[in-house]
Amino acid sequence: MSTNQNANRTKVRRLTKAQTQERKAFKEREQRVAKYLKALGEVSHALRSKDQEFHGLEREFLVHQDDLLRAYEASKHIHHPRDIGDAREHILRTFLCSHGLLPGKYAVSNTRPRVASPTGHLTPELDLLIYDAMNSICLMRRQKSFDVYPVECTYGTIQVKSNATRRDLLDGMRNVAAYKRLQRATTVGQQPSWGFGILFAYDSPLDWADICEEMRQFARQNPADTLCDAVVIITRGCLRYMNAAGTILPWGSVANGETAQVAGLPDREGLCLYSFYQILMQLLRRSEPGPVLVEAYARLPFTAGRYSYEFLLGKFADSLVCKDHGGFPRRLSEEKLTEVLQWCMKAGAMSQSEATRQAWGTDSQESGSVFIYNPDSLPLPELLVGESLLMINGKPTMTKGSMAYDVILVEGMVIWIPHRHAAAMGLIVSCPQCSVASAP
């Protein structure tokens, strides 16, 4: 496991005797209340059913929840982890699609799809994806088992877990965050829309307080707009994030420096599945897909962590050759790119025509501004103009006048990065196969 993964894991502390007793008392109290309320509900629903066939979604979802949990129990006889995951996702997909609960404009994925953004970012596999049934396109499809959808035509994702451990919760919350971080292309005058993410589990061995703490820990390390819109554990209850004012996210906002809090609603009446459905429909109404700008997906930029960048010389600059392993994409280090961006924003931009004049001594009609990464304050001719080996009259000759820098577009900034600085600071990520071979 990587250092980052370890950093995100909640450190499990041994409970004191008083804390253990408090949790035991809470659990017993919840069981007593749930037993009483469920018995009361059964009597009420039985009496009302004698009066008329349909008397509300509550009764229907009591039946749906029992059916869902029976199907879950039956799937425990499956042994292979991948098959188990497929079965649990199929149970939830069937529930959503077979009972007429979703309007026809919503489609639920049959595979574990990925979602792409025009920034070049791509999600990992998503368990269930809800997308626009009428206006969606598939960017990539292989044998009906590998689909990539543009983020603009999606509503949200549901990550499905069986018996959610701490690791399962963290994995699900990370996948939701990866989806919610995707930026959507918008047309002029169109309001940006953001997708939702729900973590759904059938059960969990964790104490209620531990589930809340896992969610709080994740909220401390991630932006509020990437958090799960709900964590639903069918046998336990629903949990939501809220702000300091008590407003449930995403309907409320979290101020800078503030950490989202966790609000839990234990299931005392066997209606957790109905709560999930209610939340899902609210989020679907809030999310609004937009048109897919196919031209935005023609040639996706590279990514370095949260950054999206492209070499403005395109195919002439976006690859390198390793003497042992051949060609590989020319990628930038997120850490070093952050250094470059911070320095450039502090130093400021200059006009491209002036930069050209200073470096080559020629006038240029090019418009726009550029940032030049020059932490050593070197003269621009020395920094930007290099030598090239050319064949002149059949003889190899060194000539001065070639570009000694890369031109990249990142964060809306055009940056000239000299080759000398890129090499010295390790901005360019080395051959991935060499890196694997040299790893301990």
C-alpha cells in the first residue's frame, strides 16, 4: 500500500471500557426502539392493506427491502470475489430497473464503466452509473464489457459494497471523489452541473461511531464538493454530510477552513431502502446533464494529478524514446509542475512578442502573454535558444537558433519551460518501465 493510502486510513484506537459500554448501550437501545417501531408499523400496514391495495411507498419499500436482503443472503454462496461483486451490483441494478422506480430518461449501466472529462481525467471503474438514456454517447466500447462515457451526459454514480469494512468505505469514497472531481465542458450561457455520488452497502461489521469517524476523516482530507452525497448501509441506516449550519450537502456549502460534519439516521423501521430511493430521486432532480461537445474529446490533454496540460507543439513534443524500451508518453511530475506554476504566478507574464524579441532579436506579431520559467534570472537568449546538429553540405554542423524550451498549456497559462530547468528539477517523468525495473 502506498504512503498516500496509509495517510488516508483512519488510525484505529483501542476503546476505553467506558466507550465500549457506551457503544453497547447505544446498540441495545437502538435495537429496542427498532423492534418496537417495526412491530407498530407491521400492525398499521396490515390494517391499511385490508382497506385498500396501495396506501403508500413505505409499505412497498418494506417488501423491496426484504427482497433485496434475501437476494443478498443468497449471493453469499458465491466464492469468487469478482463474481460476488457482480452479483451484488446486479441485485441493486435489478431493483432500480425492474420495479418502474426510475423515469425512462435515466439509464443504469450494465457494465462497470469509466467516465472521462475533456481535461483528460478518467475515473476508475464505477459500479453503477446513471446517465442520460436519450442523449448520451459512448466514447469507447469494447465487446460490451468496457465502456467510457463523457461526464456531460451522466447524472451520478453508486458505489456498491457488500459487508463494508473500513477499507471498503475508503475505496468507495475515493471512487465517488474521482467522479465528482471531473470538470464538464459547458456552452455559453449554460449553468455548470455537477454529478452526485452515493456509497451503498448491504451491511457492515463496523460500529456506527466508526462509520461516522471514517467519513469525518475523509472529509478532513478532501474538498467538500468531492464527498459522498450519502452513505447508505441497508441493515444500519443512512449517513449524510452537512455544514456547520446543519444544512445537508450538496444543498449547503462549506466555508473555507471548515470541515463537513456527519449526520446519521439509523434505520429503526426497516425503511432504509426507501430513504436511499428518496435521496437518489432528490439528487437526480438536482443533476442536469448537458450537451456533449464531441470536439472537446478529439485529443485529450495529459494529466498530472489534479492538473491537465498539453504540449502546444502536439505530436512533435508529447513523447520521448527510451533506449531500452522504446517510446513512451512525455508526462510531467505533479509535484514539480506545482513548483513551476507557483513560481510563474508570482513572477507574472510578459507579452509573447516581447519574449520573442528579447530571445531572438526579431520582431514578432504574435499576440497573447506567456510565462517563462526562469528562477535563475538568466538572459533569455541563453535560456531559450539552443544548438542543433544539422547536415549542411553533407557535413554535420552545430547551428544556433533552435528552441531550447517546451511550450505547455496548463491552468489556462501558456508556459515556456527551458529544457535545462526541466532536466535539473526532474519535471519530466522517466520511462515507466525503467522505473518499475529499478524499484526495490
